[in-house]
Amino acid sequence: MRARAGLSGAAQEEDCSYRNEAGKVAPNLLIRDFGADAPNRKWVTGVTEFRVGDQKLYLSPVLDLFEREDHRLLGWHLTERRRRGT
């Protein structure tokens, strides 16, 4: 869906690992400029791991950076398994 819309992503993490494997580092396309001059110009996402009881959960929200004070939540995904990016 992103490719059809002409969108690209950028990772915020400098280094990550998954089951002791080194992750790939994406280019820093935002260069710490988290503002946008119009809606749908900059979308960001990330993965947050947290525990509920004895279970790990992974939450990945997608935000539009247009509204600096109140970033708009475009969507989210919650799963019990962390998926490795390609």
C-alpha cells in the first residue's frame, strides 16, 4: 500500500537485534525534523514492547506528524509476536 502511494519509511533506531541477529539501519530521512507543513507528508511508526502478566505484547502505532502538538494516530497494530522487517 505504501509503495502504491509513493511513500517510503525510515527507521528511528540506530541498531536493533532480533534473536541475537543484528538489524539493518535505514537512512535517516527526517534528520530529526519531526514537523510537517501539511497532512500526509510525514508518517512515522515504531514498535513498543510491553508485558501484560507473563505475556509480551508489541504495539506499533502510525502517526501523521502534521499536527505538532497533537500528532494524529492513523492506525496501529498489536501482536504477541515481533515480526522481523525486510
